[in-house]
Amino acid sequence: MSKHKVTIFKSYPFHVGQKIRIEGSKRKGDWEVADITESKITLRCPITRKEYTWDRFCYFAEEKDDTPWPVE
């Protein structure tokens, strides 16, 4: 198996009450995590207190050098 530079995405492990900042997205800005399910996340605007529920969309990404790819 040859080695490649691979970018890895994992669903981010949010917790209720967490304060987050989203950058580079239509949902950019500061939010508080109000609720989490297996497939949805509810974020609360700290200014207006409005809540929005979306499909989970935030991922943690990293790049690794010399990583086997593809993984069977």
C-alpha cells in the first residue's frame, strides 16, 4: 500500500452549552450549542436568542503525511 497526504474529517463532538464561532460559512458568527441529536444540532444566537436547528455540519479536519490511502 502506498503512502499519501490524506485529509481526515470527523464529526465534531459538540456539547450543550458550548460557545462556538463559525467562520467561512453562511452560518458564520458566534453561537451557543442549545441541543444535539444524532443528526441535528440546535444553535442559539447569543444576541437575539433565536434558535436554529440544522443537520449536523461542522467537522474537525486534519491532514496527515505518509498515511495509507485508501483504507480497505
